[in-house]
Amino acid sequence: MGEVVFKGLTASLGLATLYLAATFSVNVYRGLSWHNSQSVFPSSLSIYIYLFFLILTYIIYSSL
């Protein structure tokens, strides 16, 4: 009886491991796909903010 329970437990743990590995892989793929589809500057406002900090950094470092 104990051997059957042990085999059932190990089989269910093995299936759970395979399921979690598969879903993890799918989630990593979806996350990377989502990340790669994002643009660096989603709006024109972001470009102005980037340029502001770029110029500010240039002014600070050129005055040193």
C-alpha cells in the first residue's frame, strides 16, 4: 500500500514540475516579447524630457 502511495506522490510531483516548467517558459517568452515590443520613447513628451536631462547633464559636467 505504501509503495503505491509513494509512486502516486512522485508521479504527481513530476507532473507538477513539468507543468510549472512549461508555464514558466511560456511566461518568460511572453514577457520578452512584450518587452521587445515596447518602444524606447513611447511619446513625444519623453523625447523632450530626455533632451532636457541630456542638456542638463552636459551643463553640469562641462562646468566641472
